[in-house]
Amino acid sequence: MNQQETAAAPAKPSKKQVRKEIAEKLTGALSDYKQEIGEKKLATHVKSISKLISRDLEKSGKKQKSAKKDAPKKKASNKKASKKAVKK
């Protein structure tokens, strides 16, 4: 692989980077409510919401990885069980 291909393949962003990106998007989307709620309260709520969303995104990513790994294991255990039944 040359340097261009290596640079083109993005690494998995850290949890902190994901939280910052979510916070920026939410702040931009909710900027109309900044005066009504107050800048400090809005920042606090955005921070807590971005933590929740990033946590859920990480959990969903882990579930997809574990589902891919679990599928072959189940098939292997079924073959073993069928062999035992044949021997009896």
C-alpha cells in the first residue's frame, strides 16, 4: 500500500472525538434556542446528550462485531452435537 491509500483509510475515531463532533452538530442545530434557554444550560445539555449518543454508537458497533463472531461458533457447536447423537 502506498501512502495515499494508507491516508485514505480513516482510523476509528476516539470516543472523545465522536463526542466533540456530536456536540458541534447539536450546538449548530439548536443555536436558535440559545437565548431562550441560556448559553450555559444549553452547553450542559448538549454535553450530556452527546455523551449518551456516543455511548450508544459504541455499543451498537460492538454488537455488530460480536454478532459476526458468534455466528460461526454456533454452527460448529451444532456439528458437535449431531456427531454425539450419531454415536449413541
